[in-house]
Amino acid sequence: MGQPAALRCISCGKEYDPSQIDYTCPTCGPRRGTLEVLYDYDRLKKQLSRTTFAESGLESMWRYLPLLPVVQPEFIQPLRVGWTPAYRFPVLAERLGLKELFVKDDGQNPTASYKDRASSIVVIKAQEREREVVTCASTGNAASSLAGFSASTSLRTMIFVPKRAPEAKVAQLLIYGAQVFLVDGSYDDAYDLAAQAADAFGWYNRSAAVNPYLVEGKKTGALELAEQTNWNPPDAVFVGVGDGSVISGLCKGFDELARLGLIDKVPRVYGVQAEGSSPIEAAFRAYDGASDVPIHDIAAYTLADSICVGKPRDIVKAVTYVHANGGGFVTVSDEEILTALRDLAQQTGVFAEPAGAAALAGLRKAVEKHNMSFDSAAIVVSGNGLKDIASARKAVRAQAVSIRPLLEEVKRYL
Amino acid sequence: MGQPAALRCISCGKEYDPSQIDYTCPTCGPRRGTLEVLYDYDRLKKQLSRTTFAESGLESMWRYLPLLPVVQPEFIQPLRVGWTPAYRFPVLAERLGLKELFVKDDGQNPTASYKDRASSIVVIKAQEREREVVTCASTGNAASSLAGFSASTSLRTMIFVPKRAPEAKVAQLLIYGAQVFLVDGSYDDAYDLAAQAADAFGWYNRSAAVNPYLVEGKKTGALELAEQTNWNPPDAVFVGVGDGSVISGLCKGFDELARLGLIDKVPRVYGVQAEGSSPIEAAFRAYDGASDVPIHDIAAYTLADSICVGKPRDIVKAVTYVHANGGGFVTVSDEEILTALRDLAQQTGVFAEPAGAAALAGLRKAVEKHNMSFDSAAIVVSGNGLKDIASARKAVRAQAVSIRPLLEEVKRYL
């Protein structure tokens, strides 16, 4: 097991003993003081090879257990999390001027989003800490995955979502048995409230960024992309960005593989933000690599609810990691997201939620508008389109045709 | 490749050359004359062993290609179909008095239902036949899977669904680019209309039962359950039943494995029908194993839309196969289905659509009401709960609590 050797503050660099601290650096505070999980890489380098993971026989992200912060593996849930397909679609690749395009479909996780990778870890950490309640603020997916992964444990789940969360995500929460608070405010209001409640009632907090173990789950998408491409990952990886934790996880995953000598080339990781919700993209543009990451929160709006975040909690980590990685950020309009959603479904059969389709919209923008060029790229589809039917309906003009059960009526419409 | 050796009529037993016939026995007609796909089992028995499938390295149902009717494998789509998880849940097993319970979660297929197993085959057969259009009548899942698997091909898809199909399923169809006809009538009306249109316009018909290759895809769930239990499948397998094709597939899959010497014990397969939609259960009760399967169509109603079928098209095969298998049928109320849906989600984290939860309701009914007893059992969750949020909401009384973003408001509700 990759029992963490230390937790290190992303801003001041101070290291903490994992048994001494749950969330963030006391000196730098919850926003700038998010923690990185460090392992004994020298020991891991001796123990691991490219074949280690397949030899586990596990068809889930638990094949990477040696690189994950699990101390008591008996708390691993049965649900199959991760090891999602990385599809090759040659026709779509060619249209984008790529030799190869991979579509990593994380909508096929147990609760149908990338967030399952993080929640499955947090449910273990909560039990290792002998907590009885886990809590989370969420635009929807993080919460439903937390509720789903808690379901077969004795943990109770308290969820805070903004009142505009899509109906399907709220229904998922209720059916998994979570106590759901619909907060009359933004995701950011829900976030602050969850933190206060965790503090007041001793609940274990899975909200984005504040919990250092989330990024560990989220890095597994990178580990899988590397292994699924036979340790020759694509030149670029595109992913939608809200709080900045998923992209931080992808950067950390590729970086760790390089440190361990398992890949020779680190893909550039590109974050895609919606035009109305792009504070991390703005911070990245203003960041010089030396001084503090500049933080300017905004009132965000995009129909891609999963990445509608005006006060991104993992902004320091996301900007720092992507800068070190050599990647970047692009912004896309909601219309571009919907077009990508439709084209992805109609050209590949992968039905993404808007935040998942944003990855394709961003890749397109990079290639067509910003004249970037890659031999190969991957897009991470972070959630299933079934989670947000209303947006999907906006993506297609076609309507179902109502007819009586008569052949003449069919003929009339052909 | 398991190129089919012959197609045999389930009623008269006459055999046909697969290149000579597309759908049903001309003598017995479309209802009683559904065809069985036969292979050269002697040859297969020599070629196959228990390790053959894992050696393919394929983490999808294509690991069973030698047992599937695919002539041109170049038409296999990239989407990962099948090889869905078979979870063990010891606590739920114990509550049911079982030593072991498996939950086969087919909601994790590309379009989130068991039907992907059949559609992926039909899309190949349509291309092998050089057809340009595929069609299907469906309560929803078969259609969305056909549209999803057609998406990355040049096939066009024409879909007939009853107007009461859940919104998410219709949205899926449109986003995949299918032409959708909402038929003002029942599923049975939509079915007849699709058959007429296929006939009139030369479309390849994927509607249930009429196409002999559907059951071949559907049998892969049985093959997987056997392999996932190390060739020692559970005593009983429970599955929701609408048209009768999925249960026919499961029976055929286990039967073929036994014929090939790959399993020693054939599980008993139990079909679960909703009380308001149980014509196959009724036919099974009246069937004596010798005379014709008695067919009495009804006007069906159940909220489990995927198994709401009053005129089941694969009734002859389903009754004949289950009779030969030694299994049976049980009926459950809609309330029992909703209770099972809730309990499954809250005790395992698997969120099923009502027809998927019916399998658990049926297992419960068999054990608690009919005093059946098994050491081990499996339930097949045939579709993802995200497909039918409205029904899921009926399954839980709990509501989300609307609050202002203030800690006092949280306290008030605890």
C-alpha cells in the first residue's frame, strides 16, 4: 500500500504527518493551504514496474493500490470504480487533424461520474478515522458518488447542493439514502456551509480541495490513460475544470509515473473552462510561476453545472501543477459545449454531460482557434449525459415526431 | 468466430441456412416461429476451454466471440459492451438467507442497459447485410442502445417508442441522432408499426424476438456470470421479464456452457414479471411441456416501463427454455419493485431502473413468500436508475430539505 509519507502544503511547502492533520495547512488556511500527498518514491520505484498493475488482476482503479493512500484496504467497497474504457475513434481523430484520439469515458463509473474515483477513497479514509458521518458540498456528482459509495457501509451522508442542481443528481442522492440540503445560494455558499457543519458536528468533509485524498483518487485517470496506451500516453489531455481538483489529479498522476520511471513522456494537460466560469484560466494567464497564484473569485454561470464554480477551491494546486506540467487552459462557450455534446454522441456513441463534453469543445478550440497541434490527444468525459437530460435536449434541434400507429404517418415524415 | 451453423424454428424445429433468412420461420410466423441460432458444438467443444476467453485479453463481451454469430468482426464497435461487474454483497445475501449473492450491474454498459449486448450484435449484422437503415420498436432501452451503437457507423436509425417512454430514454435517442417516432399507443402498437415499416422500406429490424441474433448478445450475461464465479455459477439467477428475450438468452447461455463442458451445474433461471404485466408467467403456469405454449395477450400496466409488455414477442422461447432449464417465474407488485429499488441503492450503491430492481423483488418474493431456498443466487440489474428518475423518486419518501446557507438552519433539521 502507498501509505502516505507526508502531507505537504502547496503554498508554503511545510510537511505534516498524515496522522496529525485532516484537511489543510493551518498556516496558509483552507484556500491557499491545500495539501499534497507524498509517498516514499524511492521505495516505490524499486517495487513497481509497468506490469505490476495488470498482475493485480483487478479491473478497477484499485490495481493502483500501491500508489494510493489506503491504510486499511478492508474498507474498499465492492463497486467497480475506474478502469473505464479509453476508446480510440479514428474518424473523429482525423477530423481534428490528429493521428490518434482517445475518449476516456468516466460516465461508466458506478454512479456515472469521474468523482467516484475520489469518493471511493474518502469513504475509506472516513472509516479509517472511525467517523460516522461524511459530508460534502457539491454541484451534484461528488455528492451522488459519496452517497453511492457510502451506501454499503455504516456511514451516514449529509449533502449540501445548490438549489439549481439537476433533478437527476438530487434523485440519485435521495435514492442512496443521503440527507440532502438544497442550499438557497450558489455552489460556493453550499461549500462554506458544509465546512461549517463538518467543523461543528465532527463530520468528515469530502468537499473539493479541502480533503487532500481526493486528488489521489482523481490521479488514477492519468495512471489508466498511461497503462491503456501501453505506457505511451498521448501528447495532450483535455479535461473540464471547475474547482481544479480533477486536473490537479491528472497532472500529479502523470508526474508520479514519470518520477517512477514508468513513462518517458508526460502529456500536456489542458483545462477547459466555460467562458462564464473561468477564474482558473484567468489566474493561469496572470501567473508568472514565481509569485503567489492570483485569486479573483467571480459570480459564475454556465449550463455545464459540474464546472460552474466561481470560487474554485483547488485553484492554487491547479495553476501550479498545470504550469509545471507545461499544459494550459482554454475557455469555451456554452454553445460550443452543446455542439461538442451532440457531435460526441452522434460520432462515437458516448453520451456526455455538458462538463464532460467541454473537454472535446476545448480540444477543438485549441486545434481550430489557437492553432495548437498534437499528434495524439485524449479527452476525459467526466460524467454521463443521463445526469442532465435537460441540457442534452438543448444540444439537438431534432424532436421526436408524434404519430398514430399507421404506416402512412411514418411515410409522411420520411 | 462462431459463425452460426443453422437457424432453427423454436416451434416446428425446421432448420434454415442463416444466409437464406433474416427473421422468423415462414411456416410458423413471426410470433411462434422465432429462430434459435445453432453452432457446430462438436467443433467448439474441441476448440474452447475455460481459459480461452480470458486469453483474448478483451474486457468486454467480445471475449466470447467464438460463441457469437459474428462473421465480419471488423464491424465490432469500440464501445465497451458487457463484462459488467458481478458484485458480491455479503450483508444483503445474509438478509435473504443466502450464502452468496451476486449483483450483475448491467447499468454500466455504454448506453446504460443490458440491451447493449444485443444491439452491438445487430449493428454488426446490419452492416454484414449492407443495410443502410436499422429500426426498432422499444420500450426505450433497446432503442437507445441501437442508436448509440449505430452512432459511430454509417447506419441510420429509425425508432418507434410508445409515447409514455421516460423522458431520459427519448433524450438519449435524439442525442444519438436517431429519427424518433413517438407512437400514440402501446409498445405493442409501436412494435407492429416498426415491423411494417421495416418490411415496406427494407430496413433491418432489431425489434425483440423477431431478430434471431438478439438472444445471442443477451446470452453473454450468462457466460460472464459463469466465468466471474470461476465456472461455478450460483444456484439461481433472477431477471426481469418483458418480451422474454433476455431470459431466453440467459437460459441459452448456461445451456451452451453445459453442452461445451465448461460448467457442471446449470443455474435455475427465474423470470420476474410485474403483476400488471405477466402474460409469460401465466403461460408458463399453463404450459405442460408437450403441447403448444398457450398465448394470451393482455393490456399491460406497470411503472417498470422496460418490462411493460402485454404481447410478449419471445413468449414461446422464454416458456420453452425456462421449462427445460428447470427454473420458473414469479410476479411482483409495483410497490415491491420500488421497495427493492430503494433497498438495492441504499444497501449496495447500485442504482437500478425499476425493471432492474424487479430482479431483487422477485428473489425476495421467491425466498420469503414461496419458501424457495438457494445457497447462492444472482440478480441481473438490466438498466441504470438514471434512465427513469421519476420512478426512483417514488421509491423514497425522503425529500431534499431547502435551507438558507446558515448553520442554524442545518441544526434545525438534524
